[in-house]
Amino acid sequence: MREEKELKKALDSALLKGENLNKTVRADEVAWIAAGKDAAAEFQAKYLQARK
């Protein structure tokens, strides 16, 4: 039972982190589009290049 609670807590934390990342990415994309930038290129530069 304790392990189950710990797993649920870890899952809830991961879901919240994912939701927050999704909101951040969306806000960035909206801002890039509003600024007339290439959203795909900006996304790659910010989120994908940093991971390498």
C-alpha cells in the first residue's frame, strides 16, 4: 500500500511537470508566431538543441 502511494505521488508529479512544460512550449510558440518567427526553428533551437 505504501509503495502504491509513492508511485501515485511520483506519477502525479510527472504529470504536473509535463503539463507545465506543455504550457511553456505553447506560450513560446504563440509568442514566436506573433513575432513573425519560424516557430519550428525556434522550437528546435530552444528545446531540441539544448538536449544534445
